[in-house]
Amino acid sequence: MGAASNAALEGPLVLEQPTFGRRLRELRLARGLSQAEVAEGGLSTAYLSRLESGARPPTAKVLEHLVERLGVQPSTFQTVELSPLGEVLARATSADDQGTTALPLLDAAVRESGDKDVDLRWVSLWKLTQLHARQGRLPEALAAARTLAALSDQIGVPLLRERVHTHLAWCLRESGEIAEALVSAQAAVAIAEEHAIPQPDTVKARLVLISVLAESNRLVEAHAEADKLLAVTEELNGLALAEVLWSIANVHIREADPVGAAELLDRALRHLDSRESPLLWMRLRMAAASLNLQMNPPRVESAERLLNEAEAVVKIIGTPVHEIELDVIKAHLAFQQGDLGAARELYERVAPSMPQLSYRDRVRVELLHNQILILEGETQTGVRHIEELASKAQEHGNAHLVSEIWRVLATTLSGPAQAKRPPAPPSR
């Protein structure tokens, strides 16, 4: 062989049976060659047959002959095989329908992998918890995130630990487990500070921490964390800046500062181009519409405009979960507009899909339902159910949600002007 061919043989190759034999047979058949034609001039047909069957390992001399006869590079015979978990991960990641195809594949693979392939198990769990979260399967997302956090702590890579604890805190917050969410969010921020984690990841960790502190009604601490992020807003791009302003607006809402919240939301909306991230553009408008309806007094016209803008995008790129969330906000809008009939209809449409919503959204939907009951005359039933909601929120450690529930109950019982009965049908 020439110098170029000899050079091609340099360097370590992984040539293991039976994978090598299968690859050899594939190459031979692809070229339309018989075993005798490939073996000619270097080895016997019987030996080649044993190579293809995996019964004999290849030697350097045999490899040189095969490279020459088949006209390939030695690396063509590289026989690194995917592990079972690696193969499943590859199939799941490349699947067109992630929800239908990838989820059951990854679920089964993670359950059967045990302690093998730690790196692939980490990637599989990360993919799994993300997919569950996008599909609105919060209990499954949380279970995968808990397992992933333990594995990440075992691996010990700071960046992975920070990302996983941030995601775990988000899952816990969405599930209403506020006390545990706070522990995980604080751990993520501590890891980020100790190991100088890149700014985008650090910002995400602080955003989750701010939201959890706000849910805990620890508003002084939430505001202090918000100020730290505001100090670096000039360094953030449109996407990151919009998320930061959105989170800080939530703090202002909880501080009973609707003017400050509105200014931050308006700034976030101005800074985000729909072409940069249509999904975030849509989500931000839905969030802004929801926050506008929570203001005192509610900004109904602004909420309706934002909701209409978001709905146009939901129809194009939204998931089933986004459609449910949109109906939730539309129900609150109908209620604030005094259309109890439309609000009830939207509630009944959302009710079967409640498990796909976050804990806070589930509570707010049930709260709305019971407001409707009270205004329709079923006061005792509505009040009892609202008291139960407050008790459960207290058990979850969600102090801000508890105060919101009691405030809404008091407002509803006092007969707010905007919560009117639907108009009577016209006489014939």
C-alpha cells in the first residue's frame, strides 16, 4: 500500500466483534462483491466468513487487506456501538413527534438503565423532564427532575447541577411545593455564585428564585434579588431582558404596586421583537394580560388587546397547554367584563384539563368558579370551597396565594361593580 494508505492506518481504532463483522458484510454487499472476491490475494474465504460472523477478530494485516479491497478508510470500520440507552436517546431525540414517540421511549429506557451509562442517563432524564413539562405533565416532570437532581449532585459538574436545580425549583413552584422550591432555587443561585456560572444560566436561576420568594410573600428579599438583576439589564439581550422585566413585574403586583408593574410589563413588551422568539412573545402577552386582570382596578381593555394578540399566535405555534392557558385567561376576562355565562362556559371547557395547569392556575380557576357560584346565589357552597382552597394553599406554604384567595373572597362578597350577573335575554 502507498504512504497515504499507511498513514490512514495510524491511530487507535475500536474494532470489536460482532459489530466489525456486520460492518464488513454491509460494505461488501453494498459493492456487490462476493466473499471470494474480497478475500482474494490476502486471506481465505473461510476466514472472511468467520470475520463476518464475528467468530474471529481482525488483525492489522487483515484490516490493511480489507481497506485495499473495499476502497475505504480504516475509520470506516470503527465499531463504537450505542448502548441500549444511547440508542433509545438517539431515536427519541430524532423523532418528529416528541410527545407521542419520545416520551414512552425515554420513560422505559430510564427505568431500565439502572446505574449504567451515567452520562446518557443524565441527558435522557433532562430530555424527559423537559418533554413532560411542555406537555403539561407536571407530576411526571417533577419526578424526573428530582431523580435528575440527585444524579447531577452525584456527577458533581457545577453547571449541570445549577441548571437542574433551577429546573427542579421551577417544577416545584408550578406544582405548588413552595417551601421545597425555595430550597432548590437558593441552591441553584449559590452554585452559580460559587462557580462563576455564565450569566444566562445565573439569570435563569435568579428569575426562579425571585418568583418563589414572591410566592412565599417574602417580598423584601424578592425585591432585593430583582434589584440585582435590574443592575445588569443593559448587558441582556431582548429575550433575557423581557423575562427579567416580566418576573420583576410579578413582584410589583404582589407589592400592590400596579403602576410599577405596568411600566415594567410595557417595557418588556417593547423590547421583545416577535421575530426574535414568537413563543416568548406570545407567552409574554398572555402573562401581561393575566397580570392586567389582577390589578386593582383591572385593566380590562389592555388585557383584551393583549389576549387577542396572543391568541393569533397560539393558533399557529401554540401547544395544547397554551390553548388551555389561553382559555383560563379568557374566562377571567369574561368575568371581569360581567359576562358570567361566558366565564362559566370557559371554566367548563378548561375543567377536564386542569391537571395540565400549574398549581397557581388551578387554584385561580377554581377560585373563579366559586366566585361565579357566589354571584349566582350559591353563596354557602362557594364560600366553603374558597375556604378549602385557602387552607390547601396554606399547607403548600404559598402565603401570597392565601392572601389573594381571601382578598378575592372579600371582594366577591361585597358585590364588586364589575362582577355583574349576565344580562337577561331580550323579551320576545
